[in-house]
Amino acid sequence: MNYPDGNRVDLGDEVLLATTSHGVVVAVIDEGKFSKEYTSDEWSYLKYGILVKFNELGLVHIDKPCPDLELVARAGMD
């Protein structure tokens, strides 16, 4: 899955949804990338999309490209 700007979504990305909700990508399901807290055993049944843990919204499954999802920072980069 890609962000609207064409960048590829990756595990650990810090994101912003609709300019108000901050979160972190905890799984990129179609690529088989899962964080320790959100494992493949528990979430791979979803088959595709990403899981994002938002501060305000909790855990959200996004199953198709979202025009309101913005990359803020890559994992480990300040």
C-alpha cells in the first residue's frame, strides 16, 4: 500500500490521519510485516491492508489506499 504522495507504507511509520489523529503503523499485512505486539498469528486473517495504532482512535484496519493518511516520519528517523 502507498500513501497519497506515492511513498510505500512501512512498519513503524508515524502517520497522521485527516490532519488530526496521530498513529504508528503496526502491521503491513499483505507484505507479512507485523510488530511484536500485533503478530501474524493474530492478524494475518485480514489478508491485506495495514493496521495503525492511533492515539485517539485505537487500532484501525485500513484495507485500501486512504487519501487522508499522511506519512510524518519513517521508523527510527527524527
